[in-house]
Amino acid sequence: MPSRTITRERLTEVAYAASFLSRDEAKSIVSRAIEMIGNAIIDDQLVKLTSFGTFEVRSRLARLGRNPRTLETSIIEPRRVVVFRPSTVLQNKIKNTQSK
């Protein structure tokens, strides 16, 4: 059964097969694209990929949390989290695809 995980290596192979690039060139392009997206997210920039979705950083406020096992309450510190919001194009594709 093939893996259902898309890896950097798999992206490189797809880029290599779909172009006239060498494997090293395809690997370099995929790595650079991932690096650019990561750096933009770290720098608090909005990353929009048309027909795919948007990555952004949001700040979460401190809040009261509870350990479900012990029911002990504690303060969850404020933090920044990465949020992905799929585009309507991607949402519609997912909605119209039957479960496999």
C-alpha cells in the first residue's frame, strides 16, 4: 500500500518528473520553496497559495486549562500558533471527493 504522506522527497520526485530539471535542481527548488514559506510564517507574514489555502500566525491568550486525567487546573501560557485556512477551491474539492 503506498504511503498517504506527502514528503519533501515525494515533492522533489514529482517536480523532477514534471519538468526538465535534474533531481538536484528539483530538490533545491522544493527545499527553497519550503524554506521561504517557513521563514515568512516565522516573520509573521501571511502566506497565500492560490487554490490551496492560507497560513498565518495567530496569538493565543493565556487561559485556564485542565488535565483530563487528574482534573488539576493550571494556566496555559500565551503563545503563537500557525493556522491553516483552506481555500474554497480546496474545500469544494474535498467536499466533492468520496472517501477512499
